[in-house]
Amino acid sequence: MAPVNFFVGAALVALLALAIATVALGVLATLRMPRPEDRDEQH
């Protein structure tokens, strides 16, 4: 039989990694965004 605990652990690790990545991206986006006007002028 397939080890159910392995799949549960893998799913928890994937969810945890996704949550950490989401928080990290949110913090980076907030820190890298001084003002919408400046960003529009650069691009």
C-alpha cells in the first residue's frame, strides 16, 4: 500500500513553501514600490 503519511507530509511542505513564497513576494513588492508615479516614469 502507498504510504499516506508521505503524501500528507509532501502536501504540507508544498503548502508551507507556497505560503512563505507568497509572504516574501508581498514584502518585496511593498518594499520595491516607492510610488506608482515613479514606477510608471521608469517603464
